[in-house]
Amino acid sequence: MDNIASGAAVLGAGGGGNVEGGSLFLKSAMQTYGNVKLLSLEELKDEDLVVPLGEMGAPVVGLEKFGETKDARLVVEFLCEKLGRKATAVSAVEVGGSNSMVPMVAGLGLGVPMLDADSMGRAFPETQMTSFHLHGLVASPFAVMDERGNRVMIEATDTFWGEKIARSVTSLMGARSFVATFGMSGKTARESCIGGTITLSQKIGEALNRTHSSESRLEALASLTGGLTLFKGKIVDVNRQTVGGFNRGDVTIEGTEENSGVSCKITFQNENLVCLAGNKVLATVPDIITILNSETLNAITTEELRYGYRVTVIGIPSAPIWRTPPGIQVAGPRYFDYDLDFIPVEIRARAD
Amino acid sequence: MDNIASGAAVLGAGGGGNVEGGSLFLKSAMQTYGNVKLLSLEELKDEDLVVPLGEMGAPVVGLEKFGETKDARLVVEFLCEKLGRKATAVSAVEVGGSNSMVPMVAGLGLGVPMLDADSMGRAFPETQMTSFHLHGLVASPFAVMDERGNRVMIEATDTFWGEKIARSVTSLMGARSFVATFGMSGKTARESCIGGTITLSQKIGEALNRTHSSESRLEALASLTGGLTLFKGKIVDVNRQTVGGFNRGDVTIEGTEENSGVSCKITFQNENLVCLAGNKVLATVPDIITILNSETLNAITTEELRYGYRVTVIGIPSAPIWRTPPGIQVAGPRYFDYDLDFIPVEIRARAD
């Protein structure tokens, strides 16, 4: 479980929720319910009802407002009440420190398996940045709940409206909620999910948590994900605000070793968006930019960035669906108001 | 109908939506469906299902975003879908230029009567400022819809949360929505509504629209409502912003006739809240402060206040429920952050 959490945090691109919070949340549920059952996409039956779920909001608030394990189950039951059917499986919306764990907790509470899949292959800040949306599914009905028991069911005309309304409600609820949407048949899930991302997280976690040199662990990461080391240095500045239900800000890293004399800046909206060294773009969304603690090689999520940390920035190619024109349109740099074209991280590196 | 609209605007305290918009909305529905059936509280059967509804948001936006008559019906049907029963009557939440008309339009579309009642006896900006809330009812489920077809069903832990979530959704929808909540039995409606407010609006409208001198028309208004003339003058300044799904601001009136040499300031949050002349408080919420056009004696809603208008400010005692300690607590000056005690407008006037 710790391997899944730390591997998911690497794919989480700085978002997807806090690793320790997610692990504690899951361990507490496992004490009551036992082990999580993981189901591959291939094992799904056509008539299954799959409910994707997660936490929404600014992860920095998630650190302070620790949910109860029952909340994960309740939001699935809330959506199922609307759909008029029981869920036979749950799924992650995104891969990340806590958002890979929340569906496991819900699955345990409901007695149903969790898919070895998600809809991003990483973490992204908004609901339209999902393989579900790219496959033409609409995030409606969209269930939102808070820890007080306030429940909101959104029926939106499209996924963009679903996201906007859910975000506004989440913001009002204190910038953190549990959400479930895109309830779908097993058949649709097989066609629209990104498969294998939970077991990939586990392999990444295993590789990084071994007692080898950091070089060899980074090599193992590279062979699993195609990830590249982009920059090494020390955090010298962090700007972070909770705005509109997101963490927004940037981090400045002063280069060390082969990067000494150069300064690197990474901007984020929950997840890391663009990585610049000097005036050179090293990577942009939809590719995965993750900041690792240079010593432990644990991923540092955007709410945990602190002055003084020695860090290694890595860039991982995103799932193929994000590198298509529709993927770039909803999750590329221009969507986030950067006047940059998307160029795959490995091609930017080769241009050196 | 024009009499109801203009009388309701007087009780609307500057809010409750635009008079002309509301009248046009209703006339368009009457062309299709015929006349509105009005039902007194006494005529309700215990087992009736009454659905109160209205528009939520900043009235200044209501001026620009003119809804379709079907939207009023659809929001009732949306709530009824959740309640699992059909409405047998509709009701206004508040009395006001358009919010008295919207339920009539819904009633016409549904083929059910409209109650001669509301829950404020005036207009107020927030959902907890209702006789329903004071009677211990909770605004949940709470249906919110926009003209695009986005639908949100809120199940809140209390009316304050219902209001906050609905307001945030309304704000996101462009500061205007149709809402229905507090669905209740006929028995509960008889106990918790403020009765007779639609026919009272009609009588006020008739009195003010007669071709008599303004003095005699104001006297007729006084005998119907206990209303007092507080100030006469000319508008010299208006500040108005759309903030958090409300119109907020203030208007400054330079005194003429018996008030010449004195300046009057009225602050508002959709509805007029406090009226000051010089340093003297003339009236505060929950009493009704309404600004009339001195020539026509039509009420001027807060979104229509303009430099140069000659106006007569009147103060009308609020319904008795608002003058109780619980009423003052949710709708008195301190709720709106004024360091003032509530003193009935007629007592303030006598202290002169």
C-alpha cells in the first residue's frame, strides 16, 4: 500500500492529494474491512456499474480537514441513489497520493473491488481533463458531499458546467469535498479508462523505495515510465494561495550539481503545469512534472513544497490520449493560459 | 395584474425583482394559459403539496437575462421529482416585482393555483429570512436551475447551508437562477405562510395607480399598510456592485421640500436595509424601506435607481413575525453587520 501511495504521488505531478493523508485514510479502512480487491479492466463485465470517485478541492485544505472513511462510501451511495443501481466496482478518477486511496476506501466500505485504472494516468486539476470526457461521456449526474453531511447532486449540460458548479460548491464547502461522477457500465469503462495505473504506481513505488543508490532508482523509474531527470537543485521560494477551490502558485529552485548557476521555476494549479530553467521550457502539461525529494526520492506534492528542500525534478511522458489534439486542447499549456505549444518532454530533452 | 406587480414592488423594499420584467413574464404566460387561480391559505387541504419558488440572484442581472416562462414550471417539476409527488399548489417565497409573478407563471404552466401568501410579507435577500425558517422548516431539498438546463439539487444540513450553496451555484450560473425549496404539506403551509400578501399587493397597486393627488394616494397606502413618508428628495449618487450573487450598494438622496438641507442615505443588499437622514436612523430592516418615484408613486427597485430621480422614501412596518426576537435575529440590522438595534419605524417617527 505504501508503494502504491508513493508511486501514485510520482504520477500525481504534484497533485492528487497528500500521500501520508491518503495512506492513513486507507490503513484505517483496512483495519476494519481487510484487504483491497483490485480488478483489471479485462475482468469487468459489460453490465457492471463502475463509479469513479475522489476528493475535490485544494490539497492544502485536505491536509487540515481529514475526512472520515465513511465519507468515501457515502458519496458513491449518493450517486447510486440517483442512478437507481448499486455500484459493482469503484474507480479512481486520477492517480495521486490520496486520490488513488479514496476509491479503495470506498470499495472496502461497499464490499466491491477497485479498478486497476483511472481516467488521467496522472493527476489533473479539472474534471474535463479525463479520458471519460475525451470519450464523449458527460460528468452528470455529479455527486458532491462534505464532511458535515451537505449533499449536492448536479445535472449539468456538459462536463465543463459540471466541473464549474462542483468546484464552486466545493469552494463554498471549505475547498474540500468528496465527489463521484461518470457512473458507467463495465463496457464503457473498458473503453474509456486508462488501464493498469494502480499496478504501475505500485511498481514505481517499489523501485523508488528500494535501498539502492538514487541513480539506480531513478533509472528504474525511467525504464518503467520513460521519465527523465530535468533539474536538480534547492527550493529557494514558494508562492501558494488557495484560490477558487485550487492551490495556485509557483516554486523556484536554485540549481546545484550539473544545474548550478541556473534557476528553475515550476508553476502549479494543484498539479505542476510548466517547468522552466532560465528561459528554456523543459516540460509542460499534459506531460507529468514531478518534484522528488533528492534524498528519499519521494514525490513532494504542491501543498508540501518548502524552502530549503533539495529536489530532483522529473518529467514523465503522459498517457498517449493526452498527446492527441483533443487531449492537448483540454489539458495542454494553452488551456492553462500559457502561450506555448505542447512538445513532448523527451523531444524537448533531445533538442538539447 | 399590473396592480399586483406595482403593489408587490412597494412591499418588495427595493428587491424582489424587476416589476416590468415580472409583468411581461406573467403576461406572456397568461396569453398561453389564461388567468391565474389564487387560493387562500384557508382553502388549502392538509394533504396538498405546496411548492414555493422564485428567482435567485442579483436583480440587475435579471434585467438582462430574461427567462423563458417554462423555466418557472421546470424548477417546480425538478423539486417534485425529488419529493416523489406532484405539486397541488405553488407559492411565492417573497413579495416583489418579479418574485410574486414567477410562481403565477409556474402555476399556470402546471395547472395548479397560486397561494395568496408568501414567506416574508416583503422581499429579503436570503433564504433563512423566511417565515418557513422561523417555523423550523429546513430549505432542503433545494432545487436550483439555470436557463441553459443545468440543474442542481441541494440537500443541506440546515437552511443557512442551503442558502450558501444555492447562492454560490447561482453566482456561478451568472448571478441568476430559478429556485424551489421548502416543499410542504397544505397543513404546514397554513401554519407557516404569511397570508393575504398577494391581495394586499393588489390593493396597494390599486391605491397608488388611481388618478388622485400623490398626497391622497400616499394616505391610502398608509391606511393599507401603516406606511409612513420618511423623506423626499432627489437622487444624487448611486453605488451598486454585483457581489457574491447580490446587488450591493447605497443611494444618496438630497432633501427637497420639508427635507431640504438634509441628505439621506439608504444602503442595500438586493433590498433596502437601513435609511439614515443626516445622522438619524429613520428605519432599518426588518421594516420595509421603499423608494417611490415622487411623480408616479411607482416603487423603484435597487437595480433601477438612477441619478436625478425625484423620490419619496416610505417606511412600512414589517409583518409581526419579523418583529419577534427570532425574526430580528435573522433579518434585523445586526444580521447585516449594522451596530443598530431594531426599533419599529413608527416608534422612530414618533420620537421626532
